Amino acid sequence: MASRRQEVLTAALDLLEEVGIDDLTVRRLAQRLGVQPGALYRHYPSKRALLDAMVGHIVAGAPAPAVPAGDWAGHLRAMAASGREGMLAHRDGARLLATFYDPGPDAVASFMRIVEVLRAAGAAERAAVVATDTVLAYVNGFTMEEQARRAATPRPERDRDFQAGLDLIIAGIGATLPPAP
Amino acid sequence: MASRRQEVLTAALDLLEEVGIDDLTVRRLAQRLGVQPGALYRHYPSKRALLDAMVGHIVAGAPAPAVPAGDWAGHLRAMAASGREGMLAHRDGARLLATFYDPGPDAVASFMRIVEVLRAAGAAERAAVVATDTVLAYVNGFTMEEQARRAATPRPERDRDFQAGLDLIIAGIGATLPPAP
DNA sequence: ACCTGAACACCGTTCAAGT
DNA sequence: ACCTGAACACCGTTCAAGT
């Protein structure tokens, strides 16, 4: 069922967990698959292409949960949480995303969905884009730093701090919106 | 006057500008200095140490400008602007910082200064730390993405968007502070 | 369709030896 | 103090040839 291409990708994701991105090597991956290094180029045209596929798998694996239609803050929180979760779920996930993430049509679509939700709440087009971009930048910056440090602080504290910063941004966005009916 | 160690560092920073971080190689650097690769290890114990020194030079080169004592928002803006500026001033600056930045005593001190300014404005200790961390995460996340895209949008627009997002966060922080006398 | 064998042009790092 | 020469253990990638 699983194509050889799939198996290579899965092995690469496993290897990432074991050795981290710096030691994720074409040759090591080949060894783990019991194959010569050059053989992998049948399945992916370059290491870069493999890393792109890994990133695609990571972002696809963190779908935003359903949120009530009118709840713009809930949408923002859901996007933020699923973005952070997707990165934290994999060793060096944030660095991998930051270095190799090229937003595909799905990412653009989910970005636009958030913008629409904010527009529906009364935000002007530009304000909605700025707000969405700001939350995104915060999520990436926070998670990057969080994962770079060697987990000095326990997870519940980090969750609390993440939420606190996000609430600050959401409060700022809320102040620019017309009051709810 | 300039030590050899300094000259190596300067050459490395020049090379970064020319070829980018991915092609910044010990061997290329040696060639540029007219020297054998191994010779560089007299001056820096490892490539990693060299990169750390480059990061130190970049962060030191972006000092925050003076700001009126009571102006907490001005302090936040100054920190944000100088952080972004320092990264944008060098090719791959954001990626370099994100990957090799280990905050030294200077960075901690300037972080604490901002926290103090917020405390003086009436913020509780934790709220002040959260606010400072949030701005920092935003700056890093925004600049990272800004530099990753191949400068599709012109600089003035990017400045405007950066400011707009920052203002959102500052508005959120302001809402948690007691009103100014 | 998938892999081997073998090469090519590179890496970072070490270390005796030279001046 | 600084550098050479030479090696070591690696990289990513290509490609004819095999099954």
C-alpha cells in the first residue's frame, strides 16, 4: 500500500526524531533503509525536496479544530495553538519550518479564512491582514525560542506564557474592532 | 592594531554578505584569507565559535537609542526596531540569530531594563516579563519571515506593517496598565 | 521500478612540522 | 604567533550498470 516514496519520508521523520536536523543526513537515512545513498534520488530529487516533504507532512498533521463562526478570537487562538503544536510535535520542528517552509495553497487558504473571520467582525481588510500576520509572527517567534532552549521550563508554564502573550495581542486587536452587538 | 582574530571575524562577516550562511564555509573563508583551512583553528576553536562571534558582533552593533525615562511604549519600540535593524543589516541575519543566538549578560541586562520600565509604569512583574517576551517573539518571528521571503515587498511597506503589528501588541499591553497620571 | 558501485566535488577538524 | 601539508571521517549528488 505504502509507496516506497512514503516509506522514505516516514524513515526521514523517524530519523529526525532520533538525531535532530543537524545530523539528518542522506547517507544516514540510506543506511537506516538498508540502501546506498544514491538510491534515494529515485524518490526525491534532492535533500531539499525531502525536507520540503517533511515540512508538508508536519503542517498537514496539525489541522485547526472547529470554532464557532462568529468567534474571531477563538479562530486566532486555534490557529496559534495548532501552529505551535505542529512544531513542538517534532524535534527541531520550529527550525525546520522556519528554514524550509514555503506556504502552499492550503496555508494561504487558512490564512485567508482567518482574515475573513476578522473582516466579518468588522475589521478593515488591511487591519485584518496585519492582525493575522502579527499572530503568526508571534507564534513562530515564540515557538522558535521555546524549542531552541533546552526545555528549561516545564510545559505547563510555557503553555501559560504562550497564552498570556497571545491574549495581549488579541486584546490589542479587539481594541481596534467595533463592539460586538 | 587589529588582531588576527579580529581580521578573521571581519572576513567572515564580509563572506556572509557575499555568499550567505549556507555557503559560509571554513574552507572558503580560509581561501579568502589566503591561508590553509586548518590555520583558522588557531583563532577560533570551531566553526560554531566563529558563528557565535559573528552573532555577538551583530547584536552589539545595534544599540538601542536613548528614550525618555517614562515612555514605556517608546522603550518597547526602540528595542523592537534595533533588534529588527540588527538582523536586516546582514544577509541571513535573522536565521543566523535564530540558530546561534545564546543571550549573553548584555542581552539579559537590556531585557531587564525593559521589564523595569514596564514595572515603573505600573505593571506587575510577571505581566512585564510576558509583555517583553511577547514583543521579542514578534520581532524575531516577523523579521525571520521578512528576510526569508526574497524581499517581494518594498522596504517602506514592510516597515509600515512591522509598526502596525507592534502597535497592536503595545495597545494590548497598554490596556493592562493603570492610566498615566 | 528500484538498487548497486563507484566516483566527484566538497565539508569540518586534527596535528605534526615548519618559520 | 601563525601557518603548511597532509590526512581523517564525513557530506550531497550523479550515473552507468545491474535485477
